[in-house]
Amino acid sequence: MPEIKVTPLGAGQDVGRSCILVSIGGKNIMLDCGMHMGYNDDRRFPDFSYVTQNGRLTDFLDCVIISHFHLDHCGALPYMSEMVGYDGPIYMTHPTKAICPILLEDFRKITVDKKGETNFFTSQMIKDCMKKVVPLNLHQTVQVDDELEIKAYYAGHVLGAAMVYIKVGSESVVYTGDYNMTPDRHLGAAWIDKCRPDILISESTYATTIRDSKRCRERDFLKKVHESIERGGKVLIPVFALGRAQELCILLETFWERMNLKAPIYFSTGMTEKANHYYKLFITWTNQKIRKTFVQRNMFEFKHIKAFDRSYADNPGPMVVFATPGMLHAGQSLQIFKKWAGNEKNMVIMPGYCVQGTIGHKILNGQRKLEMEGRATVRTFTRFILLLQFSNSRGSHSTVCSKLINNVFLLQLDVKLQVEYMSFSAHADAKGIMQLIRMAEPRNMLLVHGEAAKMEFLKGKIEQEFNCYMPANGETVTVKTNPSVPVDMSVNLLKREMALGGTAHLHRTFLLKLVSSEQALKELGLNEHQLRFTCRVPLQDPHSDSETLHRIYTHLKSLLKGYTIQHLPDGTVMVESIVVKVSSSAEDANAKILLLSWSYQVPEHQPFTITISFDLLCFISVKQHKKKKVDSCMKKVQKVS
């Protein structure tokens, strides 16, 4: 029996390092190739030894598909293609292809140029990797080879994010990547055909969460920001460069304009210009409102939001700063956080999910003393304890205890600023996940990209209707699929409904699919009902009902020798599946009704039933010498039939 195998190399009962290996119909596809932001060593990359032991991936993989540009989904791509070794095609949408190399290069600079790490890809490797990319258009079926085809669907989440439908022969898989079933201020909601895949592989970041209304969240967010700047505090909002950043910038821009506020709002240097460029270039990926107003007014050209310079962090007075990255694991957001952490007037608002191991995850879980690394220029010491004084913008000081080991500071930072979590994450919540399941109608579900305990809860809910799996990293799930036998059939034969032994219906886009009636009912979610037709024929016979029926039974036995005829205890006669019954009129004992009933499932019995009706009428009428009545009854039979 055919089967599909799914093995997470990353994001199995975990968030981060998304990388799913799918084996379907003899083809091997890698879905995403991300890095884990919670690690600073080789554990940040997927373990590609699960794919092949000889190190070369090209001979094993038929293609790689990247769902979107977030680093936990594409961050290991240059490492996989240039350092491990893969020369095959890499598929992603046009926006992802444009934005992905920029984010990869930014992260490389932070990791290599600033932190001094060595086992990492180079700028040239990023360029060589991107040369292998084949861009995808939405809703366009792409033939990877003669048997493997893929199709991208809109996923929301971020600009260019896509779900992908994979088909080999009659077997199919849908991989969601990250998606959002709720439209926001600049992107639409995810959507997919009712494609009924064998397996739907879905993210489950918010497996147990049902978010409150978007309007309430926005009101609370604006209230907290406003209260903080009113008391003279600074507000740090860690974001990723594209996505939630634009969503919250539009929200604050509108609020500042309405309230006539003067406190400055800053965005990481260069990112507003880049965002403007990409949203203008890929305007068709935004929601309907943005597309309609874009010609008259660019929603991403902000009046109140200016480019940020790192020297501004020490300026006195309130301000709001959007800084990257979104999990406080590196970069400008982390540097600003270190400077502002010691002042209780300040606030950090985390608008999205933070993976375990990042500073964002630690402070959201209540950790108030943090150890962080820093580089040192002192070379003569190997180990000592040092007290450092960091001055903040209000003149107070934060004492930080530091250990210097091999020129690397381990800084202990006291966190005094307010920490708030307000979910503006563009991931589907539990309600959204169930909504997508109903939309696609898969035969099996497989959950990835989530926390194990929360995934287990959602798995229990899904299993009320579907088979559901949640493999850990390195664990393989094998799903049996229904074998499909191709049948060549002429159009004329398909049009002859009487000749079909099963049911023909349109499957997806103008594709006729021949299935058994049981399978058709199951796929359509319908129950089987039996429809019977009854022919009522009036006749005159002075005998009792039982005698008349017995005479009919005897006559039919002699007349229809090749058929199965039964006289049943319930007072009926069965001729094959045709039921013959006699009943008397309440007013006239001689007036009887001959009932012949047959099933709609055997329509060929209809002319046979008319023949039996006519024969029985002739038989009874001749016995009574009432030929005139026979002619009259025959007309009624033909009229009823």
C-alpha cells in the first residue's frame, strides 16, 4: 500500500529551526530550512544526517521549498546548500526571494562580524545559494519533474508567506509554514482550496490560545504606550523588520495623528525605507484596503515615525523605538534593552512569540537577572570578577557583575523596566487552525512548530475528527494512503449515467473522479438513503387480499421461471427486489389496489415492473371476464409509469 513519510529535522515539538522532510511517491522534499534563535552553536542548524549519511543532499532531495523569509524558516539555507552541499532547485515566492538574502546578510554580520563566530556561512555563500532559487507565483501549478507538482497559496503572516500543496500521482501533502487566518491592517487572511490532502502539516505555535478581539488588543497596546510616555518613560518594541513592525507602525501613526502627540517614534535605521520599497514592489500581496489607497496615499510613508540613530537611546525624555530583532536575541533591540533595563519608568512591549533560550523568552517568564555575553579587548587576564557601572539616560546606575573568561564578558543585568506581552503575532490561534482544517478537509493532520504540552492538547481535539500526529525531531511518521489505479474511459461512456457502477463527480477543477458510492458519500459527508418508487394499480377482485396475493404468487412462479420469487410472511411477494402487495378499499371489498414498489438504485426494474403490472392485470381481469376494465387499467399504468 502507498505511504507518505514525514520527519521533522527541526520544529518537531519545538518552535524554531523549521525543517520538515517529506517522502511521497518516491520523491523527497525538504520544507523550510531554518535556524534556532535560542542556540549559538551547531544546534542552531537542523541535523542533516537524518537525510543522508554521505553528506551530499543533492542526490537525495528532489527540491527544497521555503515558506517565508523569517530566519527560523530560511536561516540555515546557505549552510545547507553551500556548506553541507545541495545543488538542486529551491522554491519560494517572489517577495521571499527578494527579502530573504537581506535578512540572511544582516544576521551574518551580527553573528560573524560582531560576535566573531567562525563556523558560519559567508556573504558569497548567500549569493550562490540564492542563484538556485526558482520563484513561485500564487495559485500557479509548477511541475518540478514529470511526477512532482507544487502549488502556492496565500498564507498571510508576512509579505510573501505561502502555504504549499505538493502532489505526486494521487498522493498529496499541504504544508502551511506560518499562517494567519485573521486579516490585519496590511495583509489578508490565509486561504486554500478544499484540496483534501492525505496529510496537512500545520504550525501550532498558539495551539491552546484563542485570542481576544483585535480591537481590544489595539486599545490596550495604545493605552500602555501612552501611559508610559506620559510619565516620562521610554518604550522599546522589539520587532522583526517586516510584518508586525508595519502593523504596529500604522497603528501608532494613526493614534499620534489623532491625539496630536509630540513624543518621537523611531524605527531601526534603513528598515522603513526597505519596507516601503518592498511593499510598493509587491503591493498585490497586501490587503484590499492598502491596494485601493496606495495610488493616492502610501500607508507606509509615516509622518511621525523617523529613522533611529543609536545615539538617540541616551537622549533624555520619552520616546518609542521599534528595533530589530523581535526576540531580543541580538542586534539593536538587545543593545537598547541593556541601556534601558535599569529604569523602572521604561517599558518593553513584546508583540510576538519568543523561542526558548532568547532574552525575550526569559523576561516574559519573569526572569529579572540575566547573564549575557560581551566581547573584551583585555588579553592579559584569564579570569576575574569585575563591577561595571552603566549610566542610563536619567542619571541612575545599574550595577552589573561580570566574569571575564577567554576575553568574553558574562554580564549579569538587573531588569527593572516594565515587561509587557501583547500578542500581535501573525500566527493562527487554535480557532484559526481548526478553521484551516475545515477549509482543506485533510485525511490526516500533523502538527509542528509548537510547544509539546500545548500541541498535545490540540492533538486531542483534532483526533475527535481526524488522525493526528505530532512527531519530535528525528521521529518519522508513516501514513498509509489509498492506492489509486488510473482508468482510461471515453467521455461518451462517462456521460452514460446508466453504465456507471459507481458515482462520477467533479473533483477540484474539472477533474472527473470515478469512485464507489460508499467513498463518495464519505468524502462529501453524506448519509446513504434509499429511494423507492411505487406503482398503484386499481383492480376488481371478489377474493380476499391473501387469496388474491397467493394467486398472484402462483401465477408469477409459473410465468417468471428464471427469477427469484418469494411469498413472505408479512403478506408481500418479492420478485427479485420488486415488492408486490395487495390492499382492499374500505368502501368496496371488491375494489383493490395492486402496489408494486422498486428501488431507485435499480432503475432497470422500471420497465420490468410495468410488464409485471400489465401481466397481473390481464391475469386477474381475464379470470373475471372484464376485458374492458383491463384496457382502462392499462392506460392508468402507462400514465403512472
